[in-house]
Amino acid sequence: MSAPKQAVVVPRIASRCQLETFYELAPERRWLGAKHLPKCVASSLGAHAVSIPRHIVGFLASRGLKLATAESCTAGLIASVLAEVPGSGSCLDVGFVTYSPSGKAGFLGVRQETMDRFGLTSEEVAREMAEGALAQEACAVDIAVANTGVADRSPAGGPPPGTQCFAWSLRGRDGRVVTASETRIFTGSRNDIRYAAALYALSRIPALFDSMRMATACATSGHEHNSR
């Protein structure tokens, strides 16, 4: 009987970025009606920030990778903006919209204990959402991206408006799962924040894929060394 597979944890990254007017979208691409792009996304991909979904479809398709989304605050926007790109069907497998605590628990296996202890807007919940999507038997994917956050004011003592938590889970060739997570704070209108979060979630996939793939390779190498 083989030993149970273990998840490899990548250190979290926390940062803050402002959602500001960066540039008007080209008239021929009024992308989902969005008028602004987040400065943090635009700065990472330069003047081609508006092409994030097309870039990600190309990245995934060229490597034969399948993606699942597990969304709360973005409520399907990550999957939706990706689906705008022709050929996205080759890499977008399934999208979960789990807005409520019961949805997160029932469909993605997020533990009530995690939600109670850390709150719905937390990297811990985002991680369990991503890993839960990846674990679905009918979900034949290599990568899952998750989002949970607040776009409006939260109850007293809650996270600041615009707080968005993300997680990305990768299944290695040996079945091991490695997960990375980040927290970002965007400013702007409710939907500005949601669009920014969707774009950001996609924009991080290439860099995180490379780092997480290295993490799974190192973990596999270490396991093989220890078993000798």
C-alpha cells in the first residue's frame, strides 16, 4: 500500500496595490465593460495587460495544461474572461462559484473550522478552495486557482474593503499537490475590484507554475533520497 500523498506548502506573499486609472482600453476591445486595469497587473505585464487572458490561454495550451477555477468574490469572472479567448476550451475545464460558506464546504470541501478560525476572506480558505477543486474526481485538471474576498465594506473588525485572497494549486506528475497563496488589497468600485482580482488571479499563473513545479520536483527528489 503506497504512502498517502502530501501537499507541499509554498510560503505566502502579502502585499498591497492600488487600483487606479492606467489607460483606456482600445475601442475594439471594451473588455467586459471594464474601463480601468489594476496598476499592479499592468506593471507586471506592461502595455499588454489587457491581453492577460489571451496570454494565459496560450501558456496553458502550449503546455497541455487544464485549469479549474474556484471563485467567491469574483463570482465566475476568472473563468468568464478566460472563456472570451478563442481556443480557451482546450485549457479551461471547470469553474466553481461558491459564494456562500455552505457552497464552499459542500462543493469544495472547505472545513467549517477553517472558515470559523480564519474568516471567509483568508488565504487559508482560498487554499482549501483551490485544493478542493483540484481534488474533485470529475475535475481532470493540472492547476486550480481560487479567489475569496470583500469588494465592499465588511462588518466591524473585518478585513479592509478590497481585500482579495488568492490561491493556486498545482498537481505534480507524481500526484503531489503544491499550493501558493497571496493577499492583495485593491481600491476602486465594487466591480473594478472584482475585475482586477480576476485579472490578477490569471496573471500570476505562469510565474507560480514554474516555482511550484520546482517545489514538487524538489519534494519528489527528497522523498526518493529518504526512501533509499
